[in-house]
Amino acid sequence: NVGMIEEITMATWVADNRLTQIHLEGRWPPQNNQKGSVEMAHRTWYWKQLVKETADKELRQVEVEVRLEENAPQAITMVSTYIAKPARNP
């Protein structure tokens, strides 16, 4: 089970890194259904992001799923965050 815990940890880092990148891009709303891959720990990790509307029009939920195989039916992990609409400058 140590291997599984290691996979979940690495996949979570990949998702967290992608969410941080989204925050830094500062786009509103974040681009939906974006996909990509990244190398970490001598493996290729595949991520997919999904942007969802919330009850608050000023907020979007962003989910990032991570897999070791691009078309695997089950994600290793899914991490989400909320992105606030940037305030307007007067």
C-alpha cells in the first residue's frame, strides 16, 4: 500500500501545482476542460481541469483530476479550489 500512498501524494502535488498556476494566470473565468501532462518523479502525470459555476456569480469552482494514464476511467485524485472574480479598478 506504500506505492498507492506515494501515487496519491504525487498526484495531489500535480493537482495543487496546476491550481496554483491557474491562480497566477488570473484569468476570469478560468479556461474550462483544459488538459495537460507533467513529468514528476520519473513519471508522466495527466491532468484535466473542469470549471463549474457556483451559486455566487463572483466565484467559480475549479477541479483538477490527475491520472497516470491519459484515458484511465478513474482519477488517482481530484483537488478543487474556488477562484474569485477580480475586483474592478475605479
